Amino acid sequence: MAQVPLLEGEEIISSTECDPIPTFLTKKGWLAFYNGHSIKSLSKLHRVLHVSQIKSLQMSDKNNKILEIFMAMIILCSMSYASYLFVVNFGLQAIIDSSTFVSSYNPDQDILNVVDDIIFAWCYVPFGVCILFGIIQPSKPSKLIIKFDNEDGIESDFELSESLAITSWTVNAALLFSLIMYLIIDGGGFQELMRYEIIISLIIFFLFLKRQRIIEDFSLSELWNGHQNKHFVERRLENETAILTGGGPVIKFKKLNEFHMDLTIFLEIEGTQDMQQVPGMSNQMPPEFNRLKERVESHDSILSQIVVHYDHIFISPTPWLSCSAVRSSTEKLLSFRVKKILPKAPKNKNLSDFRNLLNKNDVSLTGNILRDIDQISVLGNNAVHNMEASTSDYMSMLEKFVNVVDWHISNPPTSIVNDDE
């Protein structure tokens, strides 16, 4: 967990606490690193890479999931067998008063009895299994390699790696319980150490709270269903990661493979192969796309000064992200225009507010341009909130954005403050 103050409008889709530094995926398509500082008015997210620059993803997770589950099953079965022997030979009341069981335990005696079997199955088997499987298959940290084109067009990459986890959470919990049980028996029993009723209640309560982690450890879905249903994952993201604005809310970090899955879904990549290529959306566009792109880029010298990353409109890998970029670029363009016309206008307005201010104060605003802005707002909001849009939605928004840009260039904004005064 970590507290990460965010600026207004920043939203986190997924996050992972990995090496070399905690990494976040924002709803606007930025991969960001955590940047610690003490300035309350600044975000602690440092944007390093936009998903439009990503060319491929390669997830390296060599640990054998089936072997891990098999190891957990052996440990749990052994501990269950020990519990069965304990209840059959000493009764349920021995859970409360273990004096008979403890008095039967003598580590120095030569003849083995049922107490030794219970201790062996409860305490020694779990640690022996972990050592054995650790030798057979040493755990390796998961790695995610992200290849991208830098600003010079040269292919580069950076690597995110997960801290080495020797065993799964379920196995770690079983080993902890096993160790506690051994210490209790060797120390004289429950009644000699602490209130056993509380211990048992806490163990049951703890397992209940962590039931989801146990289910994840025993899930084989990653082996045959790496690309989960999109709507299911979106609901999971909505439940686990709050929309974070302002302040310093607590972020829940995910495993690296979960972060990779969220990023894959965000980019709408199909398939579960090790090397996942990000498809170029521009190659799937109709011929009209290039004409509209040329019209926008003809105003690059002016537009790039107002909307720094307007090129995300054309290079984003998915239609919904491109629609989001169109909406964001339109908002920045209208914000610039409003500041020119109304220098004293309130700050932190959204697209709808800019539209209304221009409708009241911009004499050059026509009904057609007003309708184009409204359509961009409607389609853009739907794309941003639902994280989905069609190619036709994108082409419709792009055409209307071109109209708004042409109108803005043809009608330079001028302040009306003096006129009002």
C-alpha cells in the first residue's frame, strides 16, 4: 500500500510495486513512476511513457503454476491428516485443553507414537516439501519487458521485475501456522502460552479475510485464459482501484502478471503469447483518415503550442484511447480560446464549461461548430468512462475536431474585456 497524491483529473487504472520503482497506468494512457517529494500541490506521478509509443510486451514468468499448486496441496493434505490424527486420538476437547497431548510428547524417546506422527505431518513435512521443491524448481522473479520507440524513432525498452517470491501466499501461511504449532507444542501447549480460543478464532478470521488470495493461488486460469473477459476485468478494476483525485488516497498494488493483464486489456491486445505485438490502429483506418490527419497537421506550428500531445489523436493504439485524446485536445484548445477571450474567466473548467462560455461570448462561434463540440463531448465522455469506442466513433470525432481546429485558426480569438468595460 502507498499514498500517492494526484492532481485533479488524474485516474489510475492499475499499479504494481515492482523493481526498479512502483509503476502506474493512468486512464489517459501514461505509464508513470512514483516520484516522492513533499510538495502537496504537485502530483507524485512522473509520466515516463505513453502507451501509443509501445510496440510490444513480453511477460516472462517461468515458474510452474501446476508445481506450485501441487506443493500447496501436499502441505495442506499433510496438515489436514495431522489434524485428523489429533482429533481421533485426543478428541475435540484437546483443542481446548492440550495437556494430555503435550504430556505424550517426548522428543528424546526412541519409540515413535501418534504424537510424533502428528508433529511430523504438521511441522516437518511442510518445511521439507518447500526445501525439496525449491531444489527441483527454484523460483524466479517475473519480468515484463516493454519495447517502445523513443522520440528519435529508435527502438528502446525497459524492464519491470517483481521481487522474488519463494512460495505462494497460501504456502507461506501454512508454514507460519506450522511453525506456530511446533513452538506451542514444544513450549508446553496452548494453555501455557496464551489464550488458545483467541488464537483459533484469529486463524479462522484471518483465513476468511484472505480467502481471495487463497483462491488466486489455486487458480489455473492463467494457463488457458490469460486474456480474461474485458467487462469482468473492468468491474474488478473498479472494485479494487478507486478513481483517485486530489489528496493522498491509498493505492493497492497488484502482482506484475495482473498489471501486465490490465495493460494488455488497455491496449486491446489479443492472445497470450510471450511476445505480444501492439497493432497499429492507423493501418486499419479508411482513406479519409489520412486526409483529416493532413488537415490537422497543416496547422502544426500553431496547434502544437496549444495542445502539446495532440499527436496522440493519430498514434494511440485503440479507438477509445484515440477518442479520449480527441476530447482532451478539444478541451485544451477551447480552454486556450476562452483564456484569450475572457482572461479573467475561472480556472479548472471542463469541456462543457468552455463550450458554454464561448457560446455566450464568442461572436465567431457558429451553430455547426457548436454541434461539433457537443458531439465530441458526448462521444468522448462515453469513450473515457466506458473505455470502449468503435472506429466509426473515432472517425466521426476526428472529422469534427478538424472542423473545430479550422474554425479556431480562421477566427483568431481576441479579448472582449475592454468591450465589456
